[in-house]
Amino acid sequence: MATILADADTSTGQRYVYRFGGGVSDGGKGDRNLLGGKGANLAEMASIGLPVPPGFTISTEMCTRYYDEGGRFPQSLRDEVAAGIAHIEGVTGKVFGDAADPLLVSVRSGARASMPGMMDTVLNLGLNDQTVEGLAATSGDARFAWDSYRRFIQMYSDVVLELDHGAFEEALEIAKEDNGYFLDTDLTADDLRKLVTEYKALVEQQWGKPFPQDVHDQLWGAVGAVFGSWQSERAKVYRRLNDIPAAWGTAVNIQAMVFGNMGETSATGVAFTRDPAKGDRAYYGEFLINAQGEDVVAGIRTPQYLTKAAREAAGAKPASMEEAMPETFAELAKVFDLLETHYRDMQDIEFTVQQGKLWMLQTRSGKRTAKAALKIAVEMAEEGLITREEAIARVEPQALDQLLHPTLDPKAARDVLTKGLPASPGAASGAAVFDSDTAEKRAAAGDAVILIRVETSPEDIHGMHAAKGILTARGGMTSHAAVVARGMGRPCVSGAGSISIDAKARVMRVGAREIAEGEIVTIDGTTGEVMAGAVPTVQPELSGDFGTLMGWADAVRRLKVRANAETPLDARTAREFGAEGIGLCRTEHMFFDAARITSVRQMILAENEAGRRSALDKLLPEQRSDFVQLFEVMAGLPVTIRLLDPPLHEFLPHEEAEFAEVATAAGIDIDTLKRRAAELHEFNPMLGHRGCRLGVTYPEIYEMQARAIFEAAIEVAEKSGAAPIPEVMIPLVGTRRELELMKVVVDQAAQAVFAEKGRTIEYLVGTMIELPRAALMAGEIAEVGEFFSFGTNDLTQTTLGVSRDDAARFLGVYVEKGIYAKDPFVSLDVEGVGQLIELAAERGRKTRAGIKLGICGEHGGDPASIAFCEKTGLDYVSASPYRVPIARLAAAQAALATKG
């Protein structure tokens, strides 16, 4: 349990508590940073007249202070909270801790960014051995009162006292078994009274003290626990995955309880104003009669559908809310429409019905799949609810990744084991694993895995992220697994009730069939099917809403988007995804082909120029063929080709048979080759004899590559009538003289080919800026170079002095401790590396007005890095083929942000 300490306040009248409800709203939707998303929206809903139980929010600023001051609360906060409780008492007419007619409250988290299920909640707070009797008397329902007390002890013991949750679950299950009950709702008031006695004994046994009876001690314990959950492992993982800064903190919302567990006229539910999986304009959600909120999302009971149409489509029997509570449903539908129009976005809503009266507990912009995000954005723009520019801004660029990968082939054979609920669309195959730690370990080893659980909990966040897909035996369409999977873009099938999981034996059983851990399964989150074995896939269809939104995005973006590609397949994929050329063709990848590696090795191990030229003559036609295929796909577009870059050791033979093969091809004995290989050994090859240093010492290598480029370009120009525009890039330049020498080699090769073919084509010679010295000397280098492409992978390595290959061991800790805001190899280090890019761009332009500037490292597909490129005024970004649409959308959003 968090230690709650109060100090005399040393602040200067700082306010931390903001009220809502009962005709009062101290905040509104614009106060998200101060009140968190939940607090801001509760205040907003109250201000527009919706039925919101009264309450107050402790601001995010208090969370920050709480951590800064070692888990202490100032006396001024206690005074403000007392005033907040008095506000709730005034509106409800009930008194906190009153044995005759007690006020009960919920204590819930609410960060400024939605973090579903990641932080703690306590319901029914204010119950003790005296107030439970008062609740029974005033409600006229002893069963409801004791059920609420049972729930409160169980939740408080888990969240605040941090006791073993499983012990309480076991006691509940035994109570049901002993009475022959199947559901929690079958327990009578007497059964629940006995269970409360058992629960209190469990608390004393595990905690060493009786369950807290003072309602104010309960309240401060819960507030401390909610603030404490901001630094829980699951919250940290979620923040890291979603780029949420730790400094933001969470707010705490304290609100009068309303009860969905007061019998058959009461209910609780979670709903979306549109389908969060597909984007259809239809109410989507689930509810449970005689239940509290956690019952719906925790997957403990299978919820019922909200609408009759959804129930019929699923073939479900239990009545929908529309059928069971028609008047309340009609009221709820009006609230849905009001909230969507007011917030101008699809809303995720929590509600409770207490004895026929509707109460709104939360609204927020709902998590949605990429497919749904596109459909909702496009349709809202076409409805006139938002502008096209707002539609572009609404879709998370990274989320498009969900749409750009294959789906299951509808014609392929499927060995269907069972069917569950289609909770998050997409399909995935992988090895079955039954716990999150195993999922993470196997994924780190390169395995595709499907995480299979009875139900997921927030502690499974790391395993869900590692898995290709998620399958649960319990839970509905709004369960933890479903919501988190949709947010992550992972396919998910939930509530597959016919599967049983034996965690000890690590086996899943479906009828007579068994799937052991490690066996391959496939899930289809669009249909809910679960299949044995792998199922073939088909390429995605990128039309409809995707095509519409991308067209709007292309109309507003300034940055061009190219692709990093060296094979015809990659180039074709890139063009299908809208690439406007190739920003990086790594020629060394072509050299690793099995048919030519021997010639490459012969060239490297040769002791003189004649030996190297002999090997290069064999490579020339192969290299020319590579470029012909690439240029045919990119006819009429710019293609940036990086001449040979990696250290020579990457090509060297290691096995005896490989040395023998090279010796035969070169006509040299093996011992001579081994001696030559030893001479080429480098202690730090990534900073050694590579890039333009190869061209300076062995200019014949770059001469051969340049000749292949120009011969291929002319061949394609003659065939197609649309000449490609080769941009020959010299790598790892640090001085003007290096580039000058290499440009002479390229220009001479070009003139020789043009003379032989009787035709010329347009081309450029430039360099990759990937060394700090090159950025500093960009003014001089631009006297020779006609374009700069920032190689941000190596520029990050050489600026930070950090090896990208080894950094994974410590970078996670660096990000966690705030040394770097993000992994600098994933998102550009704008402060450091970005400063070099800005300086190089400025100095380059000063020397050569109109110099073409782009980036081609992995950062070219990262939206935050693309925003920096827009601000710096670069001409293009280049990304891997599957990230081209992400870059197009991010470039449009960056252009709009710059205008705004």
C-alpha cells in the first residue's frame, strides 16, 4: 500500500481540484493537459447538460508534484479534496462515511492520452461494516449492498493493498461451487455476507492488519494507488509503445457512484458511436444487466449486444439492450449522436443504468483500426462534420501499416478449429504460446507467435506487442484484449468459448483436438476464425477510402516521397504505394547474389589493378542488368544509386570451400588468398576502408558501377522513350576533395558511354551526408555535389558515437531515464543530429542555390522525423516500400502543421 504523508503546503496557492456535475463545471474539453482526457470530458459532458454523476478531478500537476516530493500530499490538497467531497454530498444529498445513507465514490485515473486498461480504478469506495448496512437499508436490496462491499474489498485489496488477486478469485469460485451456482449473480445476500467475512480474513492474513474501515483512509489510499499506477510496468510499456512522455502524469477522478448492479432494471456498458473495427456508421458495443463496469471489459462474463441488428448478425440469443431496455436505449442513442456531433469524432463511451436512469461515466475519442480510421475520417469529411484537412490529420500514419500487409487468401484451404468474436481485423500465423514472457522471448528470437490466453490483463501488454496476433477464450468485443489489440494493429479473436487452455501442460484443446505450445496456428480477426497450421495470404487492395484519403494527402503535401529499393519487386511495390522515385538503391545488396559473390571476392582479394579489372569485367554485365530492371520500373523518375559502401570484410570468404572457389576463379593459390584476406582485416571496419575510401584507392570499382548505370539508363531510354534520371551518390564523403575525385571518375564513365551510344541522358552526381565533418563542410562539398542525401542511420551513429547494432542493450534504459526522448535510430535526434542536418542544408544552399536535399535513412518513414524534414525544407524523404504511404500521409500532416 502506498504510504500517504501530508505536509504543510509550501506552494503559493496552487489549485489542484476541479469540480463537475450538479450545474458546476470548473473545466472543459480544452483542459486535457491539466485534467486528463477523462476529467476534461466529464466536465464538458456536465456543461452540455448530460447526466453525469457529480465529482471532481485532481489535476495532472499534482501527480507530477506527488512524484517530485516522494509520494507526499500537501495539506492544501487535503483541504481541496474535502471541499470536493462536500460538493458531491451537496448534489447527491448523501454523506461520505454516513452509516445511515452513505455516499460511495469511484476513484479512477485519467491521463491526457488515452491508455485503456493500463492504470488503476477503485469502485464502491466508502463501504465498511457500518455503511454496508445503511446501503442495504436505503436501497432496499441487501444483496446489492453486500455484492458492492464484496467487490470493493476485492478491488481495493488488489489495487491499493497489492495483495494476491488470485486468492480472492479462488474464494469466490469456491463459494459458487459450494452452492452449485454458475454465475456471480446467483449468490444471495447471505452468501455474499459470508464471502465478505472470508475476504476480510484474507486481508488480515496477507496484509497483517484488518481491512481499512475509515472511509478517508480508504480514499487517500486509492488516490495514492492511482498516482502510483502511472509508474507501473504495464503503464511504462504502453507509454513507450505509444510515445507518451512520463512527465505528463495522470489525473485522478473522484465521482459519486452509480450502480449497474441494482437488479434487472440496472446495467452497465461500453459503446462506440461507430464500429471501431470496420468504421461502419452503426452503434457498436456491449452491455450487461445487473453488473458493474469492470465486468464488461474484464471478460469475466460474456456481454450482450447493444443493438438488435448486431445480435442477429452474430446469431446470439440473449436480448440486446435495444430489445431489453428500449426506452433507455433510445435515450442513449440520442446521447451518442450529440457527443459525436459535439466532439466531431467517433466516441468511446462508458455508461451505467441505475434502476432505469441513464448515467454517462466517460467519453473519449475511440481507439480504432486503420481501416476504421480511414473510413470514419473520409465519411465524416463527406458528411461535412470535419474538413478534408482535419480528415488527413485524424489518421495516424503509423496505423496505415495495418493495411499494407497481406490478408488470408479466401481461396486457400482452412483447417478451422473454432470461431470466436472478430475483435480486431487482420490475419496472422505463428507458433502458439500461452504466456506473455514466452511470447516476448520467442519474438525476440525471430519467431512469429500467437499469444493465446484465457483472457488478457494489462500485465500482458509486452506479450501482446511481441505477438503477431492474440486469441482469448473469454471476453467480448470491448474487452481489454480487443481494445488494446485494435490500438496496436494486432489481429485479435476474443471470446472463443470452445477452447480450453491447460497452462501447466502448455496445451490448447478444442473438442478432441490439441494444439501444443510451438505448433502453428492462424487467426483471422476479421471473421473470428481460428485455424490449425499456416494459411496463405494475398496482397491488400489499396483503393476506396485509402485511395481517397491518400489523394487528399498528396494534394496538400510539399515533400516528395521516394523509396529505398534495389530489386524490381521492391521498386514495383514502392510505385504501387505511390513512390515518386528511388531515394536509395544500395548496390552492395546486388553483389551478395550467389551467382556473383565469387567474382566480387576475386575483385577484393586481387593484389593489383589488373586482377581487380578482370573480376570487374565479369561483374559489369550483371550490374548493368540489375540497373536495367530497376530503371524499367522507374522510367522517367529519379533513381538515386549509392556506389559500393560497406567494408570489404563483409564480402570475404570464411569457409575453406569458399577460398577454393575464389582461388579457382582467379587462378591463384589458396594460401595467397588467405594472406591477402588477413591483410584486409580491420579492427573497426564500419569506420574503416569503406564508402568513397574504396573509390579513392580502387577507382576502377566505381568506374565499373558508373558505366553499368549509364549503359542501363540509355538502354531503358531507347526501349521505353522515358529515360530514368540517375543520381549517382558517393558514400561516406568527409571532404570536398574526395567527392571531386569521385565525380571525375563518374563523369568520365558517363562521357565514354555517351560517346559509344551516341546519346546522352540527364544525371546528377552528389553525396550522402553521413559524417559530422561532411555536415560542417557542406558549403565546400556543395561546390562539387549536385545533391545531398542525408544518411541518417550512419549520421546518427557517428554523431552520437553509438553503434546501431549494439545499442539495443542499453538504449531502452536511456529512453526510460529520459536521456533520449525516443530511440534515436527509430526517430531522429532532432536536437543533435537534426542540428547538423539544418546546418548542412543551410550551408549547401548558400553555395548552390536549389541543391536537391533529401533523407534516405530509416528515419525517412518515421512521422516525427518527416515533420522535421518539412520544417527544414528538404525536398524529399525516402522510406522502405511498405512505409511509402505512411510517409505520404505524414508529409501531408507536416505540411498542414507548418501552415497552421
